[in-house]
Amino acid sequence: RSATAFSRSILPRAAYSLSFGFLSSFTLSVSPVRTLSVSASLSTTHHDPSSTPTPSNKTNTISRWKPMCLYYTHGMCTMLDDPAHLEKFNHTCSEELSVDVAELKNKRSQAFDYFLVLDLEGKVEILEFPVVLVDAKTLNVVDLFHRFVRPSKMTEQRINEYIEGKYGNLGVDRVWHDTAIPFEEVLQNFEDWLTQHHLWGKEQGGHLDRAAFVTCGNWDVKTKIPQQCTVSKMKLPPYFMEWINLKDVYLNFYKRRATGMMTMMRELQLPLLGSHHLGIDDAKNISRILQRMLADGALIQLTARRHSPEKVEFLFENRIR
């Protein structure tokens, strides 16, 4: 990436300044199993357009949030030897999304070793493809995959309008333009990433090994990915044949309906961290919901299976419709 692009990326952007207050220690009552004591500190800061707020989910710990360098999530940060940059921006989410071992006493064995928390952005075409890899045993985040996606069927003028409307107010339109790649390249990068973590391989028939996608709703895997594959003239990859809709598991475990991420976070008394509808932040917040449910003793099971591109079987009788 050119030096000009990087110099632009570190300019302040008023549109992406988020102010946070402080959250004092409080007790969270979580039905049906236990209460969880949490304290967190959110610092007031002005954010660079190359970054997004990174959540701090470690219980009983007060820590200062730092924005995450989105060039780093794309493997394009050239400032890793700059102390000032490292002080200002976060380059990992593992520590911020770590879980206190003391909170795991209600955790139960799961059918999967890993969960792939996916939250797509983009209604016309996919614009953002973030995945958070969560260890089912430790509940900690193992890794993060994040790519911005460039539409394949739009004019440059329409793309610019689309991105300005979607990401302009979040201040990440600049980094989107610098890093976005076509969907087929995103999936190739993603398959390489899955292979590195030994979760997928063509020799295994193309299905996930010991892992499952977790989404907040059915739209991401049921609807949008097949639509994007059609637009991109690709065959639907076999690892998108089954998934876990966390809303259905939430309904059956807590015995109450939650129509979306914000409702689940409110009911579990988890503060929203980052920007809602920025995919990477939503994926992290959904991961925090997943971590809480696992710690509370929920069994995270498959909720949907695709038998063909058009035919999907829903596995829970009691589910969000």
C-alpha cells in the first residue's frame, strides 16, 4: 500500500470520535444460573479512521480501551515498530475478550472445539466479512479474521456512495477503500486462515472440522452468502451448509425471546462496546454474548442445516421466526 494511503490513514477524523463514560462495578443477574460481577472502564478518546474501539471483556478488571488498527486486521499495518502507534492502537483482541477462569464453573462440554462468530455487513453486496474464533473449552478468543469486501457489480460512483453511507459516519470509509478486495479473494484468504487453524481442508470434503459458525440470526449464512456467491459467480462453499443461530439457543436456554444482539446484551447487562453495525465490532459483541452463555452452562448446538442452496432445515422446534 502506498505511503500516501498510510499518511491519509493517520489524519484525525471528527466523524469518528466516540465518547464513553465510566461504568462502575455492578452485579449482573443472569437467569437461570448465576450472578456475575463485572467492572469496566471506557476512556474518552478520538479515534483514527484506521481503527475501531476494541472491547474489554475481562471480568473484575478495569482497563483502558484502545482503538484497534484495522490496517493490522488486514495484514497491512507498517507501524508495528512505532511506539507511539502501539501505545495508541490495539493490535490484538485476545486479551480484551479473555475470560476469568473463576467464572467457568458452570461451563459444560460442547460438541464443537471452536466457534466461528460471523457477522456480515452489506445489504446490496457484502461489504465486510469478520469472524472471531472462540475456543469452546477456555472461552477465550484464539484469533480474528477480518476483510472489507469490494462489490463486483457496482460502478465506482455507486460504490463510493454506498461506502460513504455505510461507513462514512464511522470514519472507516478511508481504510475500507485502502483494503477492500473482491469476495472470491476474501473466501480464499478465509480458507487459508481456516487451514492454518486446522479447521478446514479440501481433503476433508470441504466441511469444517470440530468447528461451527455462530451468527445472530439466520440471514448471514442462510441468505446473504448464497446471494453473494451467485453475484460473484461462485459455487457455495460446503462449509456454509450448517450454522448456529445464537438467538434460538438463547431462547431455549434462558426461556426468553431476544430479537437481536442489542436485546441479548441488554438482558445480560453487557455494555455495547464499539460501533453497532460495524461488522468487526458486532462480531466481538456477539462473541461476548456467546462467552457469557457458555459460562452460564448453555449447550451451543446447531440450529440450521442446508440440504440444498434453496432448502434449509431448522433444527429447533422453539425458535425465533
